[in-house]
Amino acid sequence: MHLLLVRHALPEAVEHDDGTHADPGLAPQGGDQAARLVAALAGSPVDALYTSTMRRAVQTAEPLARDRGITPVVRPELREYDAERSSYVPVDRMAAADPGAWERMRAGHLPDHVDGAAFRGRVRAAVEEIVGAHPGRASVVVVAHAGVVNAYLAEVLGIARDLPFPLDYVGISRVVCARDGMRKVRSVNESAHVADLL
């Protein structure tokens, strides 16, 4: 089957510390980015659509779901490693907001508080379950997060770093998944469809 892993579009920042989990929706520019996914996949079949439970992923998938008449399947296992945090800073603001976290991410590492092995295991199990549910020539789109996409690609490619690739908003990564267990990464972070909105 053909697996298309899509990073969500640009979300709003959430800066509070009231004990609730930050789950921002898309910024206006993010809404424009999400709409571009429809054109980027024009002419390509989409047999199923999955998202994480987080609003930024759900809202990114909405234009494609409407265009194809597909109801997305929401999977909590596809949520990002920061799902329990009380704030969210978009990556373009991270260098100024938290230079240490930014440098750690640039080096390909998850934050100290994240159990990388557990996160990668959760992501791989979830994605492989999706793959198993769509054998043959199906094309499946999974809209999730940079950490999630990186975790799966790192597992498939045998890369030790948890965040090996800088992924753009609504960037598409393609993996061919064979029934015999072969996984072949065809592309990482296709982003020409949103280049002017990044």
C-alpha cells in the first residue's frame, strides 16, 4: 500500500500554565496551508484518511476529507509527544522562546522529558496497524505531527535520532509498504505545494 504521512498546518500559539493541555487549532495561514493539500493530492487516490486527536491535525485533514467525501479516522496513538503540555509554541517561534529546546530539536533530539523509545514504539505500532488494515494497492493519508512522522521514518530507515528530518507544515512523506514487511521511503517532506506559505 501507499502511505502518505502529512505534517499538520501552522497552528496558533498557546501560552498558559493553568494545568490544561494545549491543543491549538490552526492559525489563518495554517488554514490556507491545509487547503493546499487538496490540490497537492489531486489525481491521486485516497482510500482512507487518519488523523491524530489533536486539533491542528484534525483541522488540517478537514479540506481533504470534504473534497474526497471521506470521514477521517481519529487515532489517539498518533498524537504528538507534547500532547500533555500546557503550552504550544510553533516551531518558527521556538528559537526565541526556548533556545535550548530549539538547539536540541535542531540536533535531532526530543525534549528531555520524552521517553524516545516509548514514543517511537507507540507511533510505529499505530502506523503499522493502519498499514495492516489496508493491504494491497490502497493509498492512505495520515495527518499527524513532525515528531510522529519523524519517528516512523526513523524506524523504517534505521536512524537512531528521533527527529532526523526538518519537516515543513503540510509536508508530505511517502512510504511504500509491502505485505511481506518491506517498507521503502519514496520521499520526505514534499512541500512545493505550500512553498509560498511557509
